[in-house]
Amino acid sequence: MSAATAERVPLFSSFAIRNFRLFWFGGFVSNIGTWMARVAQDWLVLTILTDHSAMALGIVTGLQFLPTLASPWAGSLADRIPKRRLLMYTQAGLALTGTILAVLVVGGWIQLWQVYLLAFAQGVAAAVDGPARQAFSPEMVPTKLIGNAVGLNSTSFHTARLIGPAVAGLTIAWWGVGPALAANAASFVAVLVALVVMNPDELTPAPRSTTAGGVAEGLRYVRQRPDIMLVLFVVFMLGTFGMNFQLTNALMATGVFHVGPEEFGYMGSVMAIGSLSAGLIAARRTQVRLRLIVTALAGFTVVTAVMSLVGGFYVYLALLMLAGFTALTVMTAANTSVQLSVDPVIRGRVMALYMAIFLGGTPLGSPLLGWIGDAWGPRWTIAIGAIACGVAVVVSVIYLLRRRGWAWPWRQTPAELAYIAMPDEAR
């Protein structure tokens, strides 16, 4: 292991920076509301607006992520417009759509088509928000803390994921879906306040893009980087087929284990325990290797394959924890790898492409998995994800071996095989 790879930083290093600290805590409150809304929206569609329709839930999820396909154009905005200002606009848009949904539910006026429409509107705001937010962290912290900031942002998201679903389950059981959605709408105030009170003089904005290349320039840059191409392939397979737990957990809860909203909320919280653990570990890394991404993806493949077969609810919960750990390890390692290896001038567009590929497959994957859930049963929605991620592991291993000079063994000399088998630091 190289010295750079072995280097570690204190876990909470980025918290010493006031702007990052404000952004983290504001995002933490907002993330709790977001996870409450996800549970509440799923429960609304499955138990109130339909008779446990996996297809309807898949359509809602797909519409919510469909605008992510336009993220590369949003990334071009993030490279041209100050990211702090852009985030204020997107967070205000998310607050507005969340408020409208909560009012419709509380007032008893909600219909399925309205959920479809608002899910798409939320997706539009999120598609612009994502690349700007991803590229904003390096403007708040020095280069050596980018990995730490990415890891701590992951802990914010997944600590909220630990709290939000459980609180949502209890809120729905005691007061109904409307109050859970209202809490989400109110939570966006926290991140808006954080953005307003930041000190812009302490930010280090990336050089503003002045070229006319836009999205095409970002695509050309990525095509010249096979390492980034591999990372994007991995996150596409994981995001499209593997990370559909918003859909698969809802189907398993209602169609296999036949549990109530409290237990459904616990599923998200238990998974977040594993995700949080992975985020805390990731926060101490300064660099990552592709082999870490591939190894974690292999672990996720094995865990989800077993999850598709288990019969006990509590065994499923335990495996969800492992799934959260391995999936979050892949995501944080992939994110850090891309953030650290790209030119800052083009970072917004590359991260936008990253987000489009990671989340943009969901409009394809979610309706497809919803149809599979209706036709073949909920377990197959998890099994298909395990198979797809397994394919990504095989392709990634072949790429890594070829990068080390590997070819089919019968075409190599013993000396070449011995060289390939050496660890990196001995070569």
C-alpha cells in the first residue's frame, strides 16, 4: 500500500471549517425529512391510493428520478453559476413541491396522478440540486479533506436514514401520512438558513467555465478516462438494479412479511446502521483504489442474493445492515475517486454525469422491477439486482486484470504471470 493510500485524517476534520459545518447540519435536518417523505410517499401509494400496486410505486419512483437524465445539462449550470446561489434555488423548489404534496394529503384531496406529477417536479429540482451539491463540497474544504467531506456528507445522509424512516413509521401509525410529509416540507428551512448564513469569503470556488463545450466537453473528458468510465459503469448497475430498496423493501414488507408501517420504517433504519458505519470509515480515507469499489460491490452482490431467499423478517433486517454497509462503501469510494481525479474546471459536469448515470437508470429500473414484482413476486426484485451487480463485478475484475497486463494464462510466460501476481508496492 502506498503512503498516499495509507494516509488517514481525523474523522471530523472538515467540521473545523464553519461553512462545511453549517452545510452539514442543515443538510442533516433536511435529510431526515427526506427519508420521512420517502416512507410516507411509498405507504401512501401502496396502501391508500392503490391496492398494493408494485407497478404504481415503480412509476412514482421512476418519475422522481427521470429528470436525472438531464443532469449533465444541470452540471453545466453548476460550472457556470455560483453553486451556493444555485443550491438556494433548488432547495426552495424542493420545499415548495413538498409543501404542496403535504397540503393535498392533509386536506384529503390527493389523487395518484397528483403524486406522479409532484414526483416528477421534485425530480426536476433534485436533478439540478445534485450536481451542484456534489461539486460544492470541494469549495468548502481543502483538497486533502475532500474524501473526509464526502464521507461526512454520507454519514449525514445515512444517519438521517437511520432516524427518518423510524420516525416516519411512528408518525404514520399515530397521526397518518400527512404529518410525515409536512415534516419533510418544513425540514428544507434548515438547509436554506445554512446557505444564507455562510461566509462566501471563506469559500474557494472552482474556476468558472468559459468554454462553449458544455455537456459535450464533459463527455469528451470522461471518454478519455477509462478509470472513470469503469466507475460510471459500476454505479449505473448498482443504481439501476441494486439500489432500489425504496421499492423492494416496500414490496417485501407488504407482500412477503406482511408487516405494518412501524416495521417498514425499521427496515430503512436498520439498513442505515450499515450505511452509517461505512460512511464513518470512508471519512478517514484520503484516496481510494478501484479494487475497493469492486470488492465492496462483490460483497453487495452476495448479500442481496441471500436476501432474495431468506424467509424470516429479522434475518432480512440483519442482511439489510450488511447491504447498507457494502452499498455505501461502493458509493463513497466511487464518489471520492471521481472527485479527486477530475479537473476542478469541469468537476460540475463530470459529477452531473455521475449523478445522471447513478440515478438516471432508476426511471428504467424501478418500473421494470415493479412489473417483475407484480409478475414474479417481490423476491425477484432483489434477485435481479444481485444478478446485474454480479455482471458488473465480472466486467470490473477483467478490466483491472487487463490493466495489470493480464491476458489469458496460456498466452503468457511464467515471468509475466509472476509480475501480474505481485502487489502494487512491490512492482
